[in-house]
Amino acid sequence: MKQFDVIVVGAGPGGYVAAIRAAQQGKKVAVVERQAVGGACLNVGCIPSKTYLTHSHWVLTAQQAKENGIALTLGEIDFAKLVKRKDQVVAGLQMGIKQLFKRHKISLFNGEAKLLGKNRLQVGNEQLQALDLLLATGSHPFIPSIKGLDQVDYLTTDTIFSLQKLPQNLVIIGGGVIAIELAFAFQPLGCQVTVLEVAPDILLTEDPAARELIKQRLRQLGTIVKTGVKLQQISQTNIISSAGTFTFDQLLVATGRRADLTLAQQLQLQLDETKRFVKVDRHYQTSQAHVYAIGDLIGGYQLAHAASAEGLRAVAAICQQPQAPVAARQIPRCVYTFPEIASFGLNEQQAQAAGYQVEIKQVPLAANGRAMASLATAGFIKIISEKQYHEILGAVIVGENATELIHILLTAAAAEATADELAEIVFAHPTLAEAIGETANAIMGQAIHG
């Protein structure tokens, strides 16, 4: 029996970050991972998808350059080479995590964790025990019940990045963030993408104006987008639906993810009212003392950076240095489409429901000098503020580099800066960030270009 202070189950962005912090605090730490370090984010999610999106961005940039006087000729796309580059990026980041484990003397055990007793686990031939157990077991793709689907060799978000050949016709069932990002990743490479969403719209978690921009851009690229679709039957080569029949050579089911409750159920941990997530207190402790849970396992925003932040706070509690839980209003939400969408905090309806008198200003990027020079005028900056004191309650940015720009507003809100103070900042010209200052000034009734 190998003894540790802390055992972390899951080496995704929540688990590996928590393990390193615990080791920094002097704990003897073990990490158990049944697949590859980095979890879904690094291996089959955030990193592979952003790598493919970069490839597609190169294609679109070349097309844009040709339309504006720089004659570039695109040859045949070597998809196998693009896959190889993706694999190199993933492998490099995996190696980085392993080196961090080595530096901090963290023991890594590869295999499925099975419960033996109180905080005692079996991993392969090894038996491990610790005072504190931190569950970061993540999630797996949710597969809906559709007639004929079980007879089809379909892809999930866990397997699509294993493709070695670019599909000619890719049908995506689902219109959430992952599904839409993958549509943008594959369509510009020469793949005909069709998105079928059963809900009334795609990207239902995002700002309505942002959704419209993204649908418009998808259709400009040639992507077929159908919403409110009833899926009737699937065969090896086509889908029969209320929107028509669609042929494919690859089918991707991207209908969300579900928490992996396997170990949680072995531990008989209490679940929340939905029975889909583990219930935790404000310090991420479960219904059992010395057992903590974070990330996709506990619901909330199922985002890599949210899991990392939760992991750090769980370790703080383990080390008797409790901190306030992660504030949902301070977690950025990013969609890496063309243009990007980034947001945080409350939208107008949520702010009003919380009792605020709301002031909202939205400034388009169409008049921004840098956006015009860069052919990146699609998008806007929106700030949701409290009317009397101009507290920043939330924000939405749609546009090029939105996922980077959002942190300006997020930092201001976290520091309790008001729109008044944001309006006083001198933004460099020409930059996209100027539009943030313009929006803050609009709240004050003193926008220059509005």
C-alpha cells in the first residue's frame, strides 16, 4: 500500500493544476489518470480544436488576401500533415505536464481507479491510500437516442480528432459551442459541413445578436445550418429529418457531455437535485469528509479554466487555507468561431432578475479604425452595467480576438472598477480595444463616435 497526503483522480486541467498546487504546499501527491494527461481539453477538446481552427484561419486569410490584391493560390490540403501538427502540439503539452509532475515529485499512475475502502484505491496492480481524495474525473460525450444511430459508425467529440482523412460531407448533430467550433474548423478546409440542431437556435448559451452573426458567417462559408430539426432516422450514409435528407461520409454527434460519476457512485457521494452532478459545499468538499470534487463532475461552467480555478480552491481547503469559491460571474466564456464570442457575468435578463436597474450600451466594430484596416468589422462590444453607479455586471464581445479582449473588461469588473473609470483609460489608436473605451463612454453619455 502506497501512502500519500493527497490523491487526485483525473489529470485534466482541474486535476493536474490541483496536484501541482498541493505539491507546492508540501503535500505528497499522487495523480491517477486512465487515459492521457491533460484530460479531454488537451487531448480531444480545447487544444486540438483550436489547432484545427488555426488551419482553417490560414485558408480564410489566404482567400481574403487574394480578394484584396495579393494573389495566393491554394493547392491541395495535406490533411495528414495538419493532423500531424495537431498531434505534435498535444504531445508537447503532455510532455510539459509530465515534466511539471517530475519537478514537483508527483507520482503518476496510469489506469482505472477502483475503490477499495475509505480513500483507498486500486490502480492496476498498485494500491494507494491518502488522507484527502480529490475527484476530477471529467465527463464523456452524451449520445441521444435516435433511431438507427446504434447501427452507424459515428464520431463523437472524443474521436473526431483521430480522423486521418478529411471528410467530404460531415454532418454534425448538435449546435452547441463544440459543434459550431468544429463546423468552422472543417468547412474552410474543403469539407461540406451540415449542422442539424433540434433546439430553436444554435449557441443558445450565447448573446442573441452574437448567434445571428455566427449563423450568417457559417452560411457565407457554405455551411448548411438547420435548427428546430426533428431527427427521424439515421442510416450508414444519410439522415432523414424534418428538414430533409442529408448525406454524409462522416457523422459527428456533438450533443453535449455528461459527468463521469463512476467513482463518485462507488463512494456513494450525494448528488445535486438534478442527479447529474456531485454535490459539494463552498470549499468543494463532497458529502464525505476529506473527499473533494471539481470540474465537470460538479456542474456549473464545464470549462477548463473553471476546473483549474476550482482545483486551486479545493487544495486551499485541504491545506487548511480556505478561500471563497470561484465566482461564476468572473469566469470568461469563450467561443472560438470566426468571429469569436467572449462574455462574462450577467446578461440583461439575469441582471434585471437580480434586482438591478440596468444600463446597456453596444458599440459596433464597423466604425473602428483597426477593425476596418484588418477587414474585421463583424462584431460589437456590449457592456451591461448598473444604472446608478455604473458597476460592470457583465459584457459581451464579438469580433476578432474577442477571447483575448474580454479580459480587459473582466479585470475591470473583478477590481470593482466602474464604467466611469474604464471610460477614463487612454486606449492606444488604432486598436480593437478602443471600442471598449468607446462603449464605456457611451454608458456615460459621452461617446465620441456613437
